[in-house]
Amino acid sequence: MPRVLYVGELGPGSTAQDRAVALQSLGAEVDAIGPDPRRGRLGRLDWLLSSRLQISPSIQRLNAAIAERLAARPYDILWLDKAWMVQPATVKAARARTGSIVLFNNDNPWGEHERGLWRLHKRLIALVDEVMVPKYSVIRCYEKAGAPRVSMVDFGFAPERHFAPDVPLAKPHELCFIGTALKDGGGIRPHRTEWMLELARRLPGRISVFGHGWRKALNGAERQFRTIADGAWGDVYRETIWRSKLSLSFITKDNWEESSHRAFEITACGGCLVAERSSRLEQSFIEGEEAVYFDNPEQAAELAIRLLEDDAARERIAGAGHRRAVCSGYDNQSRLAEAIARSPVLRPHFVGLAARDPRPRWPERAAS
């Protein structure tokens, strides 16, 4: 199986860490490294230099670390996750020490939130062997930027982090959302904030939000919410879903999203999914049986009120959604296995990896 040098923003609860673990579960030998940002005032300055000017001590340290690893041993695959801090010279030099170079990005360098963050990333596109993305909306952009091959990898969940509780738990949170109020690069997401305020107007005191920026975004409306917290990461993320009767999932439109990784994580954790409608999610979870969907905050409020008053229906949908997530190959390992099996770049490195049938495996239905 292949030796992989995995470069990404690692840490508890990061999707990059989840993908590195998934590659290990597929048999790869993975060395994972990521940026080592400073803290405090120097950290803030470092972040500004990194994200706005693409020059900083963190960027220099990361590229030096990549070069050091590649000098120490050759790798079959250099896997770059987002790679907004990786310099083109580093990738060019890596050619002599690695078999294939993959650029994975679950974000969008062309979305409304772009604020200089992606200049280095865009210069890597023509230098790699394959770009992997979870959204069809960016494929043509990558092709026009010179990508030799662009492939799809759907959002997934991490089974080692996202799983249902062994026993029933108390659910003090009624309608819960875990996620940032901020755009990538700064500023409040107006769509998400306006919808959350409208939901709170219709369900005063019954909504809990966890994530960066909500205290600022909801300033003056705090009394309409049950909980406003900075975030929920690691085990707390999963446990917050466990202790919520309903869990919200939005589609990030300014990022050209067509689906939501949070929807797969919520259902994998056994949560009852209340999701903004998208055709990709509707293909993954049956409406009214495995999830409920809304087109606007008014519909979301109506669905929430109905389900909060119907414990049996809520638990039935949560259970069916959980079975769909864990039985249909929505985990990261299965998602990556499918993509690798389709890829002429990666498939030769994973000899013996069986292609997984991408069609959902529907749970058996009880006879009516």
C-alpha cells in the first residue's frame, strides 16, 4: 500500500484529519503534517499575513517542513488538503520525491468569501496530477485553471468521531445549529444570520447556536436564544448533537455548496436532521422519513414546532437517518475508496482496493 505525505490543517475535529485517518483505514501509510500557527497578537498578525498577503512565518515553516519530509524519504503520494499555504516551488521540487500529487479542496476558491486566501492554491492547480472536490459547481473553474483531471468526492462523516450514543440521553437543546456565523476570510454571513434571527422570532428561547461569530451576529437579540456559544469541537461536537432534539444544517450558498458535510455528521451521530433543501441531500436522505427539508425559515420553524411536539416522529426520523448514513457508504473511507477506484492517478497506488458500489444500499423496509 502507498506511502502518503498528507498536508492539511490538522487537529481534533478537522475534516482534514478525518480524511487522513480514512486513507490509513484504506491501508495507506500516512505521515500527516500541517501549519503550526502562533497564538496571541503574533498569531493574529501571522494570520493576516498568511490570508491577505500569502507571506508569513507560518507559510515558510510549513513549506520547509514539507521539503524536510520529502528529503528524508520518498512518498508515493503527496496529498495536499486545501493547500492555501503551500508554495508552487515546494510542489515543483516534490516531483522528484513523490509518485503522484493530489490537491483536495472541500472549499471554493471562487466564492464570494475569497479575500486573497487562495492565490497560492490557484497557482498549484496546473502542477498537480488530480484535483478532488465535493461539489460539481467548481469543476469547470478548476479545468479552466489548468487542472489535468478533476474528480468528485462526496462529503462524508468520520465513524471514529461521528456515532450514535449507546443509551438514550437527556436532550436539553431543542433546535440546535453548530457552525460558524462568519464567512471564510471575515465578515458575517448575512443569509445564515437573517434566517437564524427569523427562526428565533418564531421559536423564542428554543434555539441553541454554537460557533465562531454568533455573539457578534446576534448582538441585541440574545434573549431570543437559549444558548449562544463560541463553538463545539471534538467530543463536544458529537455530544451536542446527542443532546439536541433537532439539528439544523444549512447550504452555504456563497460557497456554491450543493450539499452539507454537517448533514452526514448529524445523521451518523443519530441526530434528527432538519436541513435546508438541496437536490444532493434529497438523493441521500428520503424526505419525511430520514430527514426533513425546508426552503425558508418559515418552513423550518413549522417543521421544528411539529417535530418538537411529536417525540415518536422525531425519534423515528432520527433512527432512519442514522441507518441510512451508516448503511449506505456515506463515511469518509467509503467516499474516498470510490474516488480512488475511479482515478487513473490513484488507483495504481492502491492495488487490491475493491471499488465500492456507489448506489445507496437501502435498508430493508418492513412489510406493510
